[in-house]
Amino acid sequence: MRSIRPLAPPFEGQGELRFSGYAGEVQYKIQGDPVKLKPGPLRLRGSFTVDAETAADAFRAGEAILVASSGETYRLTMLGHTSGGGEVFVEFRV
């Protein structure tokens, strides 16, 4: 079955993740081009990868800040993660 809208290519990078009690480097992947994201309610979905314990802590925190290596700052809302896994699924906002 075909998708009605073509999927945007993934954008991958490194950045610094910050949430209550944690600040450290992460690998992230955004479905779409974050440069096109403007301030407001628009969001892009994606994920970031850390160790399993930090992933659980990030998910419990609920929200975080990601500073990309290019210097752009994104607000993250945690959507889910697999218990014992290191990938956390998020929504990115400016």
C-alpha cells in the first residue's frame, strides 16, 4: 500500500542532550529537515540513542533540550522507549 505523502528523508547528527540531572552527548535521527522547522506548534518526529539507564531516565523526565552540533536548540517531548533499550522516540520542536 502506498503512502499518500512521501516520507521526508531522515536527518542524523550528534548533539548534547539536557534534562533534569543529565547533560551528555547523544546520536539523534529526525524524520525530516530540522532547518525547515519554525517556532510554534509544528513538530518533527525522531529518536535519540543513549545507554539503557539514561534512556529510562530521559523518558521519565518527559521533556528535554537537544543542542545540535550546529548550535541549533530543539525542545524534545518524550513519546516512548523500549524497556532495557537505548533508543527514545521523541517529538522535536523549536
